[in-house]
Amino acid sequence: MKKQDLSKLSVEELKYKEKTLKNSTILMLTAMAIMLFSGIFLMIKMKNSVLTFLPVAFLPLVIIFTNQLKEVREELKNRTS
């Protein structure tokens, strides 16, 4: 995936990107928590542990989102100060 040059974006676009990344990260973490709890519940109820590891598959997305969010926040901080 091609990295976007943050220095070419306006402040409004950076704020929008920050808000979008923050909401996406929160949504992804919430979905992962639900997957984890439902996987544990199904493991206890049906003795099937396959879905317990599903949240681990989404962990790289959360890491990418948080790294991008840090970069956007740093760029915003550099521009405002």
C-alpha cells in the first residue's frame, strides 16, 4: 500500500483523517473485544476453540491504524506549533 504524504494535506484534511482513524481504531477494538468474548463463550459452551483466535487476525490492522494516527497527530502538532 502506498503511503500518503501528510505534508501535502491541509490542516482540515489532517483533522478529518485523524478523526476517521480514531473512530476506525475504536470500532476495530470494540469488534475485537466482542469477537474475543463470543469466542470464549462458544469455547465454554460448545467445546470449540476455533473462534477464540479470530481477534488475533485483526491485531495488525489495529497496529497500522494506531501508527497512522500517531503520524497524523505529529504532523498536526508540527503545523500548529
